[in-house]
Amino acid sequence: MFPCRAQLAFILLVVLLGSLGMLQSCGQTGDLYLPTPEPTQPDNTRGDA
């Protein structure tokens, strides 16, 4: 049994919108890695300033 034209149009629309959505979201969040934390200076808590 063949699907009717409305079903084919709906399937085509879903595939097209899904593909465009995936292509649009590429690179939206920037680089896909965690940056290395910057080294922090030790606090001078003894008051030797």
C-alpha cells in the first residue's frame, strides 16, 4: 500500500526541518572542550605584606 501525497509531503517536511535544525545548531556553543583552569596565586593569609 502506497502512502498518499499528504503523507509523503509531511515526511519530507519533517526530514527537511530536522536536517536544517541540525545544520543550524552546529557550532552554536563554541569549542567543544573544557578550558584548562588558570593557575591561581596563593593567598597571603599570614599578613607578611
